[in-house]
Amino acid sequence: MGQQMPYFKYHPDPIRTGVFQTGQTVACSCCGKETDIWLKSEHICPDCIHSGKAYDKFGADSNLNSVYDYNTDYREQYTGMIDEANIEELLHRTPGYLCNQYPVWPVHCNDFCAYIMTVHEGNLIQMGILEEIKTYLRKEGAFDEGDYGTEMRLKNPEAYAESILIGGCDRYLFRCLHCRKYLLRYDYD
Ligand SMILES: [Zn+2]
Ligand SMILES: [Zn+2]
């Protein structure tokens, strides 16, 4: 790979997560330069995402950003709690991640968390964090609020955690940039 990947703090390894592709050279449809790393969904280079140029050019119509503007409450919801610059960075200068519904970013320590990768139970065992994630699911669940599983979690935390870890959903692992805690989100097809 000839090119350097800029650092996306909310999505630190976007080649491993499959959001960017490599292996040949394409022309970036934003800056026109040749690039050997591009968004899986469109020929856009990482620099154009990182600088905000792609967002300025294609805006929310483009399938390139994290939370887009159709999730406008992100801004309203977190203004005052999260630094404006961080909200801006997530919404306009961070590549989204591949998921069934639309990418959501959990919040911890007054900041968005970093998306690590999509996981199954085996990955968590390998990483040595299965118990940590189980405890997290039992106690806090996999959504900030309004999780339809909350009732189930309160009634039977163990079954709830199991249903997420081995159920038919996709699981997205995040990590707090500040206290390093792992969090999990999930969605269904
Ligand atoms: Zn570009
Ligand atoms: Zn934290």
C-alpha cells in the first residue's frame, strides 16, 4: 500500500473493518487524485473524508459518512455534552461502518466511542473481553436508552446477554477513548 491512512479516532482501523478497500488504484471522485485506498461504497479517498472535503462536496446524500444528517438528533442530543468539534468530526469527517440498519455511535465519558469492529462471541474470547462484555450487557444493555430489550434485561440479565452474544444479530464493538471501557451495540437484518 503506497498511501498513508489518516487517523480517524472514532474509526481507527477502517481497512480491517472493511469500510475502505485497497488493492488497486482508483481516481477519487472528490479530489480527483489517484488513490489505492477508497471507500468500499464509493471511490472516495480517506483524505477527503478526513478533511471534510467529501462531506462538503457530497453532503448527506452520499453514502460515506457516519451518522449522516438523517440522524439529526445526534447534534441536538449531544450539544452541550460533547464538544462541538467532536460532534463535527463524527458527523462529517469519520467514515461510517458496515451494519444492517444505520451506524450508531455509543457515548461514554462525554465523548463518542471508537468503533473497533464487528464481532462474534469467538472474537471476544480471543480478545479476552467476553466476561467484560457480558457484565456490561447484563448491567447496562446494548443501547443508551429505549432499548426494546431493557425489560428482558431487567427480568433476566443472563438470558439477555446470551441472546445478544449468540443470537442472530450483528454485534458492533466499541471502546471508550477515555476510560478504555468496551461497549457493544447490535442490530438485526
Ligand atoms: Zn480524495
Ligand atoms: Zn469512558
